[in-house]
Amino acid sequence: MMQDIAMYILDLANNSLYANARNINICLIVDRQVDRLQLSISDDGQGMEDFIVEQATDPFYTTRKTRKIGLGLAFFKALADQCDGEFTLKSKKGVGTTVMIDIRNSHIDTPPIGDLSSTLITLIQADDLVDYRFTYRYDHQEFEFDTRKIKSMLDDVKINELNILLWIKEFLSERINELQEGKR
Amino acid sequence: MKSLAELEKLRDITKKKIELRDGDCDYRIVVGMATCGIAAGARPVLNALIAEATEAEYSCTIAQTGCIGMCTLEPLVEVFDKNGNKTTYVLINPEKAVEIMREHIGKGNIVEKYTVGSVKR
Ligand SMILES: Nc1ncnc2c1ncn2[C@@H]1O[C@H](COP(=O)(O)OP(=O)(O)OP(=O)(O)O)[C@@H](O)[C@H]1O
Ligand SMILES: [Mg+2]
């Protein structure tokens, strides 16, 4: 299992990257009043056939060549089962995939949020042609980050130039901390 | 607070740096980023490499890959030199990653103690 939510996000968005997605939407909602944590990752990648959707959370299903088990979705589903929650996987061949969980925020097994800005720059670094929209709602405040907006300011400089990535990381850390501390 | 205006300045600085770059990089660094790698701590390793490479301006590119096939030895970092020679480093953490960057990428010395050959022995 993963130590924090940010690691799940990285792992699931990597599935989207392997499915050749060009647009990945990550939405994290923490609402302490209703005591829920919702996370969804959706992509416009190659999707899965219906019969594969059924098997995809089985650790013994993978399209990897290096080993016979695929753990990502099995871990994510186990997290939902453990934390009073629900797991949903929707996918359509040729259209895309959405995976989400809705769990109890205060559950003892609900992991901490973790380092979201590291996760995001790791994803951006992997492929500059993929775009991300990250929406984070914490109680009633919301923060949205879109790589398209950043790219529109960069002219022909790539978004995954290392010093640009480091700037984005700091930018995100500041906004995310502010959001979580409820100062907005 | 970081402002988007600052990003424009950084863009212009970066443009100039890119113009000054000469030819191919000396090294290509690859970090394993499948579930096995992520669970073992590959993300902080990659972030440490990015920070160190940016600060010291080493001649290297950094890339990510899926499962390399040695899941129990993750986090894995592979270093390829210009001639295609590969060094595989295993069980890496951010501190070891910085050491590899300074020694191997910076000075050309392979850090034997972290290579797959030394660890497996
Ligand atoms: N977003 C997605 N789009 C298309 N197919 C997917 C997506 N996510 C998962 N799959 C399919 O489901 C399989 C199982 O995914 P899972 O994350 O559980 O394991 P894995 O990615 O194969 O390996 P691991 O996550 O352990 O590195 C994948 O091999 C892939 O075929
Ligand atoms: Mg996976």
C-alpha cells in the first residue's frame, strides 16, 4: 500500500500515461464537515474493454511485460474497502478511464494527503505533451491548476525544463499549504 | 508568494540558457516509476535528482520509466553514458541520489557501493 494520497495519485496517473492519455484530470475533495475524502483521476487514454474493467482490480491482471501482477488498482480498491468507502472504475475502449474513491476522511486508515506538489511535478516531468488539470477542494475553498495555462506563458520553453519544474513545485506548495491551512 | 509574472522572467532566463547549451548531454538518468518504485520511494528520489541537477547544471537528462523488473530492489536509478554503457543503482534514497549526481554525473566516477552488482553480492 501507499503511504499517502499523493502517492496514489502519482501511481494512478501513471496508468493514464501508459494508456497514452493526452489529458488527465485529477480532482481531490476533502470535506471535514461531511467527513469525506474523494479522489478521482480521469483520462482520455485508450480505455479498457468491458470485460477487462471487471478484472482490472485483480492483482493477477496486468498488461505489463516485466511481471505477472498489477498492483495499482488493487491497492486503490483496498484503500476504499478499508476506509469505509467506495471504489469506482469506469472505462470505455477508445474514450478513456475514470477511477475514483470516496472514503471517510477521519477513518484511522485514511492516509495523510502527502506531498501533492512533488507528485504533480513528477507527472509533468514525465511527458511535456500531456496536460493536467488539478482541482483541490478543501472544505469550502478551492484551488485549480492547469498545465495549459502555464504552457501558454512559456512560448517555446518546455514545461519540463528542470528550473521551470522547480518553480512550479514551489508555486504549488505555497498555494496548497495556504488552502490546507484555510487562509483563503 | 510566487506570482505568474515571475514565471515570465524565468522563461526568458531559461531561453538564454537553452541557446547556450552545446549538443548532447553526457548522461541520461532513468528512474523506475511503476507502483513498485513509487511505493518504495521513487518520487522523492526523482525530486532530489531534479533539484540537484538544476542547482549544479550537470550535463544530463532525467527520464522516468515503468517497471524495470527488479521490484524488490526499488527505487532503481539507471545511468547511461554517451556510449550507451549502463550503470544500475538499486535501493536508492534522496541522499544516495545526490551522491550519485555529484560523483557519477559531476565527476564521472561510478559509485560502486550502490550498484546492483555490489548490493546483490
Ligand atoms: N487509466 C487506464 N487506462 C487504460 N487501462 C488501464 C488504466 N489503468 C489501468 N489499466 C489497465 O489495468 C491493468 C492493471 O492496472 P494496475 O495499475 O492495477 O497494474 P499495472 O499498472 O499493470 O502495474 P502496477 O500498477 O503494479 O505498476 C493495467 O495493466 C492496464 O492494462
Ligand atoms: Mg498501475
